[in-house]
Amino acid sequence: MVIVMVEYASEAHIQQATQKLEDKGFSVSRIVGVNQSILGAVGDKRGIDPREFEILDGVERVHVITVPYKLASREVKPQGSVLRVGNLDLGGQEAVLMAGPCAVEGEKEIFEAAGIVARAGAKVLRGGAFKPRTSPYSFQGLGEAGLKYMRAAADEHHLLVATEVMSVSQVELVAQYADILQIGARNMQNYNLLREVGKTRRGVLLKRGLAATIDEWLMSAEYVMSEGNEKVILCERGIRSFGNHFRFLLDVSAVPAVRERSHLPVIIDPSHAAGVRAKVPALARAGLAVGADGLMIEIHPHPDIAVSDGPQALLPDQFLVLVEELHRIARAMGKRFADEGSTVGMN
Ligand code: PEP
Ligand code: MN
């Protein structure tokens, strides 16, 4: 941390700031300029609020040099992480495709969806059995029955299961059926929930909160990792903005920003940002082109009768066409989809 004192700060104020830093365990070096002094503080700043120093008399500003997250930081693994989840590697040369309906609505529908997902060469079946809905009167998910249908459908097609867990009390149950526990955007800062999924050894798909900064998102990843679970996959799904041309503004710049700060894999969910299916393919292509490690896309065998997010679900044929385009983009980015050979040229 670097504390810049105001011009001509009094010796008493400099001493006071120095003392406070030392009291907090920092060792302090003073640089005396012509008009201004600077205090360089070396030590562990975890748990320290820089504002404690900003408000001291004679302090002009405080620069924090190290990031507050440690385990999620790229410093720990400069080469980046490749996470093994089930039979998949996330974060390496392979791009990962996760797809499925917004919600598990019934046995027939999820089996049909799993068939489409597998045909497209995607490796993870997504779908919510517990749904965070804006309205308490909307469909809330099938719960355990939905988890069972989903597991069976995924197993039939050799897919992994990614599904949302909304509360601490659901973690044990959902972890019995899922390979990847999804933390929804609205729960990104539910710290008790983050700790609880951190105690499991499942993959954790951590969606970015609707108004979360990159550092807040990475601090949430740190919560999971601090419990011993390193398998955190970050997912950008669009943030709130002033525009109304999309449901949420897909922040593609989050991908290189995360890459710079963290070793964790990052994927893009174009569906919740687009809000309508016509806009999903462009955002999906952009996601891969910006360097994401994969995509999570909502599809539905019959979107017109879907109980949630039907308008943004890709039609099966539309999904298959998009996947072919994604293969080309992945190749240009030096990545490939798992089992690429089986899907290219499919119609
Ligand atoms: C979802 O994936 O269906 C979902 C509810 O996502 P989010 O938490 O990003 O809104
Ligand atoms: Mn959805």
C-alpha cells in the first residue's frame, strides 16, 4: 500500500499515519519529496480497509498495490488453471459447451433436450431444478424430481450436469446429482452459500452478479476457494446498464480483465444477456472470439411452450448451425471443442 500525504503535510500528521500503519503490522518506508512525502507500507493487507488511512488528517490518497484475493489471483498460477470436472478439462485448449433449457420442466422435455445437446457435441447439460424467479408466482422448479430426470437424461448421453443451487440447505441434495453447482447471478454475494459449495468437491459455476465489479466477483470466487474447492468456473452473463436494446449488457471485456487478474477459467452465457433468441448467436460468437473458455447457452426442444426463458432459448436447428460457426471461431482462437470431429459438418 502506498500512502501519499498532502503537500506540506505536518510532521505530526506523517507520524500519525506512520504509527497507524505500524500498529496494523506494516513496515513503513518514508520517501521525502520536495513538497510531498510518500509512505510505502509493506505487509499483509488482508482484512484492512484502505479507507481507514484515507480519512487520516494529512493523507491525500491511498494506492492499494496487491489484490485482495490470493487463491484466485493469477500470481498463484501465472500459466492459468485447467480444472478437471468429470471427464472435462476447463480452461485449457478445449472450449467447453454447456447447453440446455432454462428449467427442467419434465422428464420428456429434459431427455429431448439432452439428445439435442449431445448431438451438437456439447458436453454439459444445463437446466435449473431450483429456479430464482423475479416473481414468487412464476414456476419455481421441480426440485429433486427435476434433478433426477436431469441426471438420468445426462447419463443416457454421457453428459455432465450443471444446475443451480439457491440456498445452503440445498447444497447437499444438489451435489448428489450435479457435477457442476451453479451459483446464480443474484446469489453471487451470498457468502454462506459460497462457503457451503466450497466444502464440496464439485465444480462451481459462479455467475457474475448483475452489478458486480470484477474484483467483487473474484472475491466471491475466493470464498469458494478458501474452503478448499479450487474448481471455480467464472461465468459472465450480462450486467445492468442504461440501455434497453438487450436484457443485460454482455460485458465481453470481462474476459480479458479476468484473464489478467485470475488463473480461473471464464465462460460466457450469451442467453441471459440477449433475452431473445435472435440475438444469442452474435453474442455467443463474440464470447468465443474474446477468448472465453466456453459457453453456456439456453436451448429448448419446444421453446414456445417453455415455462421460463422460452423467448431466449435457441431452437434445436438454430443451435446446431451456431455450433458449426463456433467451431470455426474456436479454431481461429487456437482452441477446439471436445470431440470436434463428430459434429463438424453435421446438419
Ligand atoms: C439461469 O442460468 O437460468 C439463470 C437464472 O441465470 P442468472 O443467474 O445468470 O440469471
Ligand atoms: Mn434462464
